[in-house]
Amino acid sequence: MNTKNRQSNHLIHEKSPYLLQHAYNPVHWYPWSEEAFDKAKSEDKPIFLSIGYSTCHWCHVMERESFEDTEVAKLLNDNFISIKVDKEERPDVDTIYMNVCQAINGHGGWPLTILMTPDQKPFYAGTYLPKYSTEQMPGLMDLLYRAANAWKEERQSLVQSGTDIVRQLRQLQGLKNNHRSRTGKLLFGVAFSNLDQQFDELYGGFGIAPKFPMPHQLMFLLRYAVKYQNEVALKLVEDTLDAMYAGGIYDHLGGGFSRYSTDRMWLVPHFEKMLYDNALLA
């Protein structure tokens, strides 16, 4: 990116390569900081939080389509305080808001897009958004217009929504803590049964395309196989790893696995290697 004659934002003094990548966006980005939260409160603006990482494909796409765009930047700068977070630098922050996204939508991913009150109560959570709405997904511009208008005209409903989301997450966490000691073999059996039903008998792995390696699922099955002497669980792991190793998701020249396969057969990889995936798969 040519930064000549371009004004930097508040990310210019950060150490994260991902944050520095956004330091010359026309969006007035702040890092995760008290300065940003104080500004949101003093200017009475909601917060636009974007979380990603430097090797994330769709993070780069969203930056190119929206965060380098002056029209989007003006809408953000006029109506929001924008905060950019590197999930690899602040996994604690990422975990909190990824839980919010998954609780609201049933799934998550990066870039993670959050709208929240100045006191950090989220009232919207999503992932990648194109600049303009399509038939498949809402656009960032439409979302920001609606949120800015709602903050001015229906603020109490947004604040109440954020309060409800926080309360529900706390209740859910409390239920998890209460049941953790009473689950035991029953819950493990349900988890194994679900994975067994999702297993692809022909090509290994779970579900349909795109297919992710999901090392945490494989490690659970290995532990389940050992603890309960279950040969089926072990076979699910072996068949999956064999198929992954034989397919294109494995780099037969350089080593290591790509992040996921775009097809059911592990043949066509998404060309992105994640350190944490390969560490767990190793």
C-alpha cells in the first residue's frame, strides 16, 4: 500500500503487523484502549469493533472493500468510535466477542464485526460483510446507517439488547459451570455420537464442503477411544488423517496443512497455513 501523503490513524504506534497494516486506513482506528472507550463516552457514540489477524484472507478483503474506502470511513468516523484488534495479540478480547457472535448467530469467524455501546455491551455481532448488501448477506454500509439511526432514535432498545446479551452469556456460563462436574460419560457419549453421525464415510472428516481439519475434534476422539476403549472413535480419526494426508490440503512439498479444503475430498485447499492448526495437528 502506498502511504505517501496519506494521514495515519491511532494504530501507527502499535507493534502488531495486523494493526500497522490498517494504520493508514481513512478510518480513524483506535487500538483496544481506555482512550477509545473514554472518547466513545465523551462523544456519546457507539463502538465499531473489528477483530482479525494478518494472515486472514477475508480480513484483507474487507479492508480493501471497506476500510480503505472513503465513503465507509466517513460513515464510521462521523457516527462511531472504531477499534481494531489483532486476535493473535489479544486472544482474551477475541474470545469474549467470538462467544457473543456464536451465541447470537450459531457460528463465528474472522473478521469479527461487533457493534456495542460505549460501556462495551454488544448489540450486533457478525463476521465478514461486503460494502453493499447482496441477496446472500447484509452490507456494511446498510448496517452502519441503520445502527447510527437507531442509536439516535431508538437508543434504549439497543442498550437493552446489549444488556440482555450480556446477561444471557453470563447465565450460559453459569449453567456450564454448574453442569461441568455432573456431565461425565453421558455428555462425552453424546459428543461422540454427534461426530459419528456427521462423519463422511467416503472421504473422512465431518460434514460437507468446505472441510476443516478440526484438530480439537480429533483429539477428543483419541481421548474418547482410549478412555472408553472405543475402536470406532479411533477409526474416525485414522480415516480422517489418512484422507487429509493423501489430499491437496496437505502440502506434499513444503509440509504442513492448509486451513481447509474447499471440496469434500480434501483435494482443493484454501491456500492459507495457520500456525495454530499445524501446531495442534502435529
